[in-house]
Amino acid sequence: MMLLILLIFLAKAPATQSWGSEGHYITCKIAQPLLSEAAANAVQKLLPSSAEGDLASVCSWADTVRSIYPWSSSLHFANPPNVCNYDYTRDCHNTQGEKDMCVAGAINNYTSQLASYGDLSTAVPYNLAESLMFLSHLIGDIHQPLHLGFISDLGGNRITVQWYTEETNLHHVWDSKIINETLKEFYDLEVSAMIEDLQRNITGGWSDEVPTWDSCSKDSLSCIVRYASESISLACEWAYKDVTADAILGDDYFLSRLPIVEKRLAQGGVRLAATLNRIFSSGIDFSK
Ligand SMILES: [Zn+2]
């Protein structure tokens, strides 16, 4: 049984870069059981057959198409100047300065595209399976604090640190290292056990605040700006705090930052489900 679980884990959540694949997998696994019937049906219809109905299995797809869709690289993040707040007009652009080409703009765009699902009156000009896979991935990314990190250090990518004995960068610590260390230290590498703990917190310890996670219901962009603002605040308060170039990060950093990572993974999942539920419930026009 143990071997089977491990094989499933290895098959579904390979230990690769970039949140890392485990983070996206966790976010989508939390989201899918929270879908309404209408949203669950739409997701089933839109998923490629290779996903076998499992949204989490395609949650890192957007990272794998960066080379075939070079324009999509800037959609995974947004970098404010060295300030601890997010301003959509100032911060949402790619390196050429094209507006809306950032994680917040992309979430808004794919939300609008998916709102055309089931619209029989017009031919839908989008590949909605790709829209769904982008959206599911990017709602995860916007919750990783350093995807909203400073432009001067490319969200921590330019800050070399030592993670225990290994040289890496601060961005990668938040994408993957903290999650991988957690799986190793507390869950015997069983990602499903970590997901179950997060689900228990959503219905238990965090249940009082969970309704407030999704309290910006009808204006899609205001929700997205809120998620982005939270991330840069957390980046300042936790990710960058007390980290200098070549800092050695070990137990103190890991154990104090882990609760932030856990909550951001859970919030990403809950909000992905809430977003899909709003998109696929009838009567709300999300294109506005
Ligand atoms: Zn990404």
C-alpha cells in the first residue's frame, strides 16, 4: 500500500522546478472537491482526456508551455518596484510594458474567456481547455508571495541563499523548498497526507476566516488585486524579512514561514474553487 501511494505520488507530482509542481498539485486537489455541480461538470467537459478527470494532474501544464508560448512567461508573476503594495496599473505589464500581461491580468482574462463556456449564440474563439489550465495554475501562482516580489531582485530569483546545505535562491525556497521539506519532515513524502491536513484546517481551525477569503464575490478584478496585495505584503513581512544575500536558511526560517505557505496553498485552492463556481454558475456575466 505504502509503495502504491508513493508510486501515485511520483506519477502525479514529480519533483521538478517551479509554486513548484507540488504546490500547484496541492492547490488544485483542494479546489476540485469544493466545486459546485455545474462547475464540476464544466471542468470535466473541458479537461483533456489525458487528465482522467483530475484537475490537479494538469495544474502545472502552464509551466510546461512557456517555451511554445513565450508570451505566457510574464503571466506567472507581477513585480512591484521596491514597495510593499500592489498597484494594478503600475505593476501589471510584461518586460516590454504591454498592459495586463501579468498574473493578475491573465487571471482576469482567462476568467472572462471561461465565462463564454456554454454560450451557444456565438462561436467561442478560445481554447477553453487551455483557459481552464492557465486559470487553475495562475490562481496558485498569485498566492505565492514571491510571485509578487520586487522587480529589482525578480521576486527573489536574484537573491542567492543557502537552504540548509544547498545553494539556491529565495524564490525557489518559496516555490518548492519549504513544501518539499514539509513533505519530507512531516508526511513521509505523502502529498495526500499534507492535503488532508490542509483540508482539515479549512473545515476546522481556519473555518471562521474561510468565508472572508472569498468575500469579494462579483467584481473579478477586485478579488484578484486583493490576492496580489496580500502576496506582496507577505513577501515583505515573511519572505524577504531578515534575509540578506547568501543568508543561511534552516529550521528557524523553515518553521516560522511554513504556516504562511500552508495558508496560501489553502487559500489558493478555496479561491480557485470559488472562482470556477462563479464562472460556471448561470446568471453572472463575468466578462464585464
Ligand atoms: Zn507558474
